[in-house]
Amino acid sequence: IRRVSFVGPSLGGVVIIAALRYPALAPILHKLHCFISLSVPHTGTLCSTAALIPAAMWVWQRWTNSTCLSQLRLLDNPDPYSSFLYLLSKSRGLEYFRHILLVSSEQDAYVPFHAARLEVPKGVGEGASVQGALLLEMMRNLWDPLITVGLRFPDRKDFITRYDISFESQTGMDGIIGRAAHIRLLDNATVMQMMITTNPYFFS
């Protein structure tokens, strides 16, 4: 095997990046080629602008005592700077890949648009809230190694590519709460075909 690529759908993308820290995968790190990040909450749900989802997650987490939901909200540790996702942002991961495709949709209310795109949302900057300051630091943790790789290998064209997918309006409750777009990003064959057709060298 000369190249290893991963498709990370939603939380699956977090699992993949976390797995790269384990010694068992050390022999393949130099073979990592392409990582397709399908609406992955790289920074959890910090600074989410969705009206219903944060409250729904709070209720569901309290009801189920879900560790995963606590981790997405960076509440799995009393100190957010010791939370799973924050510590993961400081670990090596994305910079191992030759190509990174960040796929997102503004219609997806489950995963914040900025978290999937690895960008700082508007209104978050100096004098930010506690969540905003935490988000900014996580973004720096994630981007600093990527910038270093870009400077070291300036010939790496298309190192990071973003896709913003828009779907036709969805009716019903799934459309209202933004679940429909999230699911369609994960299982839409047309989206995958578009990425393969427009960037064949990512997969060759």
C-alpha cells in the first residue's frame, strides 16, 4: 500500500484524527494522502448560531448522560482547556495529509459552519466571550501546523480545499432544524462524484 486516504463523516472525522495519535497507526502516517472531512465538528459546537440545536443537545445530554455530547460542547472536563476536543486540537493530525477537503453546508445546523470549514466566524475576535476565546485558541492550534507545512512545501497546490454545498430547501421538521442538510452531506452520491470529478488527482 503506497497511499492511505480517509473519509471522515461528521463525528467519524474526529475519530479518525484521534486515532492518528495511537502508536498502532504510526507505520502509515507517512502514507497518508487525502482526508475528506464531511461536516466534521473540528471545534465542537462552540459559538454555534443554530437556534434550536444547542438547547436540544443540552437536554439530550442531561437525559442520556452522553459523553460524546459533553465532548462536543467541551464540557467533559471542568477545565475546557483539558477537554477532549481542545487537547485533540493540540495533537498532530491533519498536517499528515497531502490533501484536505473540508466539506460543509450553511444549511447544516447540526455542525457549526465555521467548525466544518476550520474558520473563525464573524464577530469572534479580540474581546471575545469565553467560548469565543476558546474557539480562537483551538483554531490556532489546528492551523499553525498546517501553515508550517504550507510554508515548508510551497509546491503543495490544493493542500486545503473547501466545498460549501447548498441543497434545495427541505420541508418538514428535519429541514427546519437543519438535520436534512447534515444527513445529505454524509450520504449524497452526487457530492462525492463532484469531488472526485473536479479533483481526480486527490484520489489517483
